[in-house]
Amino acid sequence: MKQRLYAHRLEEGASVHEHLTVFKEILSNLEAMEVQYDKEDLGLILLCSLPPSYSTFRDTILYSRESLTVDEAYDSLTSYDKMKHLVVKPDSQGESLIARGRQDRNTDNDRGRTQERNPRSKSKGRSKSSNRGKTCNFCKKKGHIKSECYKLQNKIKREAANQKGKQPENSGEADVVEDYSDGELLVASVNDSKVSEEWILDSGCTFHMSPNRDWFTTYETVSEGVVLMGNNASCKIAGVGTIKVKMFDGVVRTLSDVRYVPELKRNLISLSTLDSKGYRYTAESGVLKISKGSLVVMKGQRKTAKLYVLQGSTVTGDAAVASSSLSDDDITKLWHMRLGHMSENGMVELSKRGLLDGQGICKLNFCEHCVFGKQKRVRFTRGIHNTKGTLEYIHSDLWGPSRVPSRGGANYMLTFIDDFSRKVWAFFLKQKSDVFSAFKSWKIMIEKQTGKQIKYLRTDNGLEFCSDEFNRLCKSEGIVRHLTVRHTPQQNGIAERMNRTIMEKVRCMLSNANLPKSFWAEAASTACFLINRSPSVAIEKKTPQEVWSGNPANYSDLKIFGCPAYAHVNNGKLEPRSIKCVFLGYKAGVKGYKLWCPENRKVVISRDVVFDETAMLPNLSLKDSSNKENQKQVEHQINTESTPQVSTKIENRVTSSPPYSIAKNRTKREIKPPKKYAEADLVAYALNVAEDIDANQEPSNYSEAISCEDSEKWMFAMQEEMESLHKNKTWDLVKLPKGKKTVRCKWVFKKKEGTPGVEEPKYKARLVAKGYSQVPGVDFTDVFSPVVKHSSIRALLGIVAMHDLELEQLDVKTAFLHGELEEDIYMQQPEGFTVSEKEDYVCLLKKSLYGLKQSPRQWYKRFDSFMTSHDFKRSSFDSCVYFKKNNDGSFVYLLLYVDDMLIAAKDKGEIRKVKAQLSEEFEMKDLGPAKKILGMEILRDRKTSKLYLSQKGYIEKLLCRFNMRSAKPVSTPLAAHFRLSSALSPQSDDEIEYMSHVPYSSAVGSLMYAMVCSRPDLSYAVSAVSRYMANPGKEHWKAVQWILRYLRGTTDVCLQFGRTEDGVIGYVDADFAGDLDRRRSLTGYVFTIGGCAISWKATLQTTVALSTTEAEYMAITEACKEAIWLKGLFSELNEDLQISTVFCDSQSAIFLTKDQMFHERTKHIDVRYHFVRDIIVRGDIVVSKISTHENPADMMTKSLPITKFKHCLDLVGVHC
């Protein structure tokens, strides 16, 4: 790949665009292979790949700047290529125009002086590098080269005309116009004797020209100025004036200083004149666009290979309405919206300083959005603080709660205002209790940046500012507190007024952008960014940013909030090169713009953006996740100080939630769970993230469902749900009793992907109660509900494979509706299904409903009661495993996971009997032979008695989500060179900022679910990276990417269950002091049945071991606990496995399990680890020695060479 980079060359005449595309592709591949280059070296490589014809361009670029990065080389080469295509070269027909000075008719030296006197007469499309010191080989004059020699060009044209013998009068000759006042000259062309009504956009004209006198709306006769033809014939300039032209968009604009030349045959618009007035023009795909800022004012269509004709028509007579190319009103309004609806005085102040591209500001006309956002009551008296420096006096206030949570789940906005500079910082919080941590982190950051300390802090008396921890911090840091009198917010007027100013801008910007209210935090962040760059009367009309930093702010990169933005993407050669987004503001610490992609529901950070500030997107139908139960507990903080500069990173954030949660309680504070539940919590977290991976783009509410392209399918699903609810008699419509409150409800939609080629996707609609509004002790008491363990599922699959049992699957329709409620709960009527003439009625729930806290528990109690009443026994080792012994001695097994069931039996007749019993009690859906459960695909080969458990589909989605589908595969889950520790966590601000954009926790959770279900080979790797989820660093993220690369090459890996009857066999191993942070050892074990893994674990030991023997001894204890559980489960399922064997490769640890003697070196071992001695004495478990090379648990505790790693996989039935 390096050789390809150095050998890549641009051939003469080849496409520069394609050359750059291939160059970028090579760099992208090298980056994926972790090959790093200096950006300046890449810039030189790119310039050296150009052909000899680009030597002038290359020299100019290299010698005009001290350093050149590859991004700058990209931009320069792209601009140069566009200009080359825009320049219209002269030909024998004389259609091009060349600007000359008044004295140019006689001497070349005068020509050079005229160009210096009028440097702006050159347009962008004709700009060339400096030729000072160079000599023309044709005319021997200095100041230009042969290819630019006008004498040579005239000679070539004359010879071409003589050869053709066709040189009619005034045809094919360049006309030279001598101006009446300043001596600048102009060349025009005439192609036929008939006057054309078209306007030609010419890059060579010095002024606009027209031969049509009746087009002029204002006119002044002049006596000087002539047009000189190529044969020295002249045409007189008769006058100058203005002409009205109706442009492509219907807007009438005025061309000023147009020369009236009666003898011309064409109307000419001078691009150099437009360029001198601040317009810019670009040509692409046969269209020439002239724009002011981001507003396109003119368009020209390419008529021939050399001419661009204006798309528009001249307005004459009474139809000539007064209009300018871009009026002062338009300019004022454009900057007003760009600056977040800044006041007129503020814009005038910026204009006086020349910060608005040199443009003037006139009186601001009526702005409806300002009325919507800023209309206010009479203001209070303003307080005065005579501060002498920054951070001397800080004002703070908390705004909220917002009725609509932000897209990140924030409900509050916390602001800090520096009294001296009036600079504002904003933090967006989920709850009030986060105020202290936000203030603490801001204080550390701001004091470190400035070297100063906060002296005074003014807040109100809110509990969030007056907590014990807040007061202790201020007292210890010497910060003097100034508190307001209760119910007197005027005493905190600066902070209160700042919040009002911010929210006024937020309302204006959201109204102007047609964005949902859930974008309020993004708008507030941008508002703070703009307020810090707006003049303030309190600081003598200076800007807060200027007072704070001492440097004026940069306004050139400001764009209208919410305007359409097109971000560049590197798709395939035939794919679109950009995605349409919405501009959301400026990302802190990143040199790029923050965008929202409505189509993909992703936040995109990009530098390569094209903005359309002339229009706003229509009202966006975006998922307004205002419901707390659908929001993840993720911190949402937006730093308001950012600069829109250049970055090559694109950040993708996908936020989605499962349609409902099972047996999960909402808590207002973080509660550390007991250690015995730690493994279950990890599994639950992994399952939650895995559901995000599997999530489709479902509607988020009823309105979206009935307006999307699948509206008929969603409506059918809702009607089906309502029929089930009515059939089940879920509620009665009643009047709401006095003193009672209702629980709200919402529709939740889920699209379940079917098995490719077997079944179609399923559309499900669930009516869900908003259980977060329930009151504990009043609306519910107990909520716990069990679900089947993954080890139990694999154990049943192992039994099915060993005895070749039938295995089928069932689904309970609206399972939670079958639970009986024990409390009176009133709920609002479902949206879209309100009963006519009973709109004020509410639903008195008789049955449990999805979303209620107690629904999972009530459903399980109902199902358990039914199963036990039909002679099924519940397992003592897993509450969701049921079994029944038939008269012939055979068994029927049933596993329950919420509403999904697996049924196994020797005879299909027994399965049909159970299905019939279930269908009589519940509304069931028969799914036939088991194909998929919990994202795990079940494949059977009955001929060879093989059963396979795979997650190929899930892993492919996982790789797609984290952009690893094209990554280079590796052979092991985690290479030995990864020495992970907390010392690798971010230390600098740059590293912290970088990792804040990395989806580390989401990626680890996704990997964890794959490991829990069917991939024991990932156990050690996932265990290692999961230790650093609180504060991961770059090296930790590289380790996660390595695991993803391993999955990239092992998507087909699965568990293979066979008919061998080896019984339950366990393998255990430990890695002494494998944790580099606390020097704790690692425990790893794996249990197999029939040669296939059914249970495994890799975890850190809770106690530091003093020797390898101690570490192995504690690992054996953990493995024996799992062996006892498995033996009990199998004995209940009629699998008499006799004594379970656990193999260990440490002879010392095995002796310790059998030795009851007291030793000086073992007296400190906790008694909980000695219970293994009792179970060995009873004969429940046998611990035996095994060679290290034959111990598959070795892969659970450390990185292994590829040969041994594959051998371990073979030993536990992992089929590659």
C-alpha cells in the first residue's frame, strides 16, 4: 500500500478530482492499517504526484507558505482545478474577453502599470500566479510568459481567420472599451449582426455593457470612452446607467454602472466587477453560480464550450421594480439570522469594527421570530458591580425543568456568568443534584485555564446551591457566598437576565429553524457561543470574548442555526458525496461543525460542509424522546466555547432504546448493588446494549407511525393490540374519582427482523403505561420478576442434542396483560383510540399493562400458577425452567424468558398437548421449530445429530454499527502486547476530549452480550476491557477495536452440541496477579456437556492472592460452586450425571483442597473458600489434575498464541 502511495501519479489531462479520490482512498486504507504519516509529508507527496504542467502551481504553493499540510494541498489543488475549468480560453470566434488598461494600445509597460493600478479587475476564475522577473520567449518583454502573451494570441487568431477566409465585419474580433473616466479598458466580442437579448457572464470584462438603450432605468450621457476592435476600429460609449434583471429565482436585481455601447451585439455582465464588490463565483456541471456569502444571486447556463448565459430576463418599462443585487436590507437580515437574532445595535457595533466582511448594517426591519422569542414584560432595575478582573465575581442560576427533555435527556440548564467580562458558560443536567459536580468541574477547569481563583459567588437559595457539600467546598476554597432573599430573583438579576436572553435566542432559533423543542439544549449551546461574541452595554459595547481573552472574535465561520447543511462523506464511486443535515452549532474543542442527520438520526461532526442559508428545512418529524423511560442515563454537557475550524473526524452517535424494560426499577439515586448480583447486572447491561444494536428505525410516537411509509402496517399492529386489550378485558371506562391521579400511556413500536428467506419482518405495537409516575407503596409494592439464565438455555440445548429431542418455540401475545392487578390504577385513554362521547373518561385497569412497575411480576405469578396447576414442576435451581414427567418415563421441558418459550420433548405429540393447554389459557403464537431466541440463532442437522448456536446476524450488525465491517481481521481476541491498566486513562485535555466522542461503553456492552450468549472465546478479552468503562483511554479503545477485528474474521463461529454423553466436565484456571492496577488474580472456568460449552466465566478475584497456589485454590472454589449448581439442575431434568469432575492444572491447589491440616501459609485464607473441602469429602465434586496444554480454561485468563488458542476452542466445542 505504501508503494502504491508513492507511485500514484496524475497523468496529463486526467481528472484532478479522480486523482484526489484515489489518493484519499489510499490514505484511508493506510490509516485502517494503523500506518501513520506526518500531514506535511503527505502534502509534499501529493504535490510531487502532479505532472510537469502543474510546476508553476507547485512552486507557488511551496514557496508562498512556511508549512503545507495535506488538507491545505487538497484545498489549493481543488480550487486551482476549478479555476482552470472556469477560465474561457480565446479562440478564432473571439467569444472571450480580455481586460486591458487605457495605455495598453501602444506599449506593454503601460499594460503592466495599469494592472497594478487596478488589481481587482481580475476575477477568481482568471487568477494566475505572479510572473515578476520572467521574460516572454515570443515578444521578449518582461512580466509575463509565452502562454500569457497577448501578441502571440492575436497573431494566432489572425492566422486562423485568414486560413478560413471568413472574417466578416465585426465578427470574431475582440473589442476594446476605453472607459470614460478612469482609463480602464475592456474587451467585448460580437458574433453576428443581430443584437442578442441574452446576457453573457464574462470573466474578462471590466464593466457591464449593453447595446440596448431602452433597457436602462437610469441613464447618464457621457462624452468619453470608446470600444476598440481587433482591427483598431472603435465603437463609442454613449452613456452609463442601471438595468433591472429578473434572476432565476424570480428576484429582480439591479446592475449598476452599465455602459451603453450601441454598436455592440451582446449584453455583457462583468464577473470582475462582481468580484470587486465581494461576490464570488464557481462553475460546476455546466452551471456558473454567483453568490454573496451563502446566498446565490445569479446563475449562468453554459451555452457552448466557451460561453455562460445568464438564467434570467431583462425587466423593462413599468415592470422594472427597484431592487439591488443584494440590498442592504438583505445583508442586515442575513447577519441578523447568522448571529442568532442579535439586536440592531450589536450588529452596528460589529460592522463599525469591520468584522462583518466589511458590510454595512442598516435599520433592522420587523422580525417575526424575534417577536415570538423576545416579547417581554417591564424589566427590573439593574444592579451594579464594580469588579476589577475576571473570576472576581461569578453569577450562577439554574434554569428548568424543561417540559421537553433535550435529546440527551437533560432537563436543566446551569449557567455561570463572569461579572467582569460577562462571559457565560452553560451546562445541561438531568437533575438538580448534578449542580454541585458541574460547579466543581467547571471551577477546576476555569481556574486552571486562567491561573486565577473565584472570589465571590452569587446564587439564589435553591437547595442545589445550599447543600452541605456545596457550602463545604466554598468554605474550604475561600469563596464568599452572596445569596438572594427568598422569592426575590431580582437580586440575582444578571444570571436571571442571562437565562432569559439565552432562552429568547433559543425560541427564535428553533422557530426560525423549524426544529422540535427537544433541540433546546443544542440551541442554547449555540446561543451562549453567540452571546460571548455579541457587544454588551455593560462592558462598553465590547464582546465578552474580547474582554476575557483580549482578542476579538472571528465571525467569518458563523452560519444560521438550523439551516440545511451538506456534509461530505466518502461513499462508493457512484454514491452521493454528501448527506443532508441540519446545522446545530459549533463543537467545543473540535475544528468542525456540529450537524444532525434526520435520515440516520445521528450527530455528525464534519469540516467539509456546504451550507444553504437561503432556506430552512420543513418541520422535521424527529423522534422527540421526551419520555424518561426511553432515555439512557448518560451525561449531557455542552461546553459553549468552541470554534468552527477544520477536523477530519466524523462522530456518529446513535441513541435508541428497547421498547420496554423487564423488571427494571427507576431510581433517583445510584445504589451500589450487592456483589452477588454483579454478574446479573453485567448480563442485563449487555442485553440492553444488544437491543440497541438490533433496533430498527421505528416510529417514536403515534403521529410518526401514521405518517411514515409503513403507516398501514403500524396501524394494523395497533388495531391488533387494541383487540387483544379489549378481548382480555384489560380496563373499564370510568369517571376519574376525586383525589385520584391518572397514569399516562404511549404507543411503542417494534419491528422484528425475520429470518432471511424463512419469515417476513414483524410489526408490533405495544400500548405502554408510563410507570415512572407510579407512587411506591401506593400503586405498587414488589416488582422483582425472574428470567431464565443463559446457562439454562444452553443446558437444555445440550440435552436436546444428546437425546435428539424435538424443540419448538412459542410466543405469548400481550403477555403482561394476563397479570391480575392488586391495586386500583387509572390511566388515560390511548392516543388515536379515544371513545367518542367519552373523551373525559379514564381507564380503570383490571389487568396489568406493559410499562407498569408490577407488570412483569404479575405476569410471572400468573404463568407460574398455571404451570404448577398442570403438573409441571418449577426447578429449584432456575425459576424459569419447568419440567414434567410423563407416564412412559419421558420428560417435557419448558423454558420461559418473559413471553418467549422453548418446549422440548421426545414426542411431538407431547409438545402439541402442552401448546393446546397454553392456548386455552393465554393467547399464543406458535412459531414452530425453534429458530431464534434472544438474538441467538438455533440451527439443527438431524442427520448428524448436531445442534449449532450462532450469533452471526447480531455480530454483523455490531460490526456495522461501529464501522468495522471492512477492518482487517486478526487471529486472537486480544494480543499479548496489550498491557491494560488505569494508567492508560486520559491525562490531557486533548485525550479527554477525544475519548468523549468514542462509544466505548456501548461497544463493550455489545461485545459483552455476544460473550454471554455464545462466544466463550471472548471472555478474557471482554473482561479486560470492561474494567475501564468509567474512564477509558486511547489504548483501551484500541483493545476494543482489536476485539472487533477478531469478530470480523470469526462471524461464523458457533457452539456445536453433539450426541456424545461425556457428562458435565469443568475446567478451571487462574492467572496470578494478572490485574496491573490492584494486583488481583483472574479466575476463569468453563463447563461442557457432550463436549460443548454451556457455562463459562472470566472475572477478577475479590481478594488479593499471595501466591499462585492461593489464586488457583480460590478459582477452584468458584468453579465448584458452578459445578454444584449445574449438577443440581441436570439431576432435576432427569440427567443422572453422577459425580461432576473439575480439572485444574495446579497440583498444589488440588492438594490444598484435600488437605485438612492447618498451615502457617494458609491460615489467612477466608473461610468461604474452604467449603470446597467439604463437598469434595462428601463426594459431590471431584477435582483432578490436567496438563496445562489440555486445559481450555487457560484462554479465559490470559492471551494465548494462535495455535494453543484454537486448540482450546476445539476442546470446548467452539466450531469455526
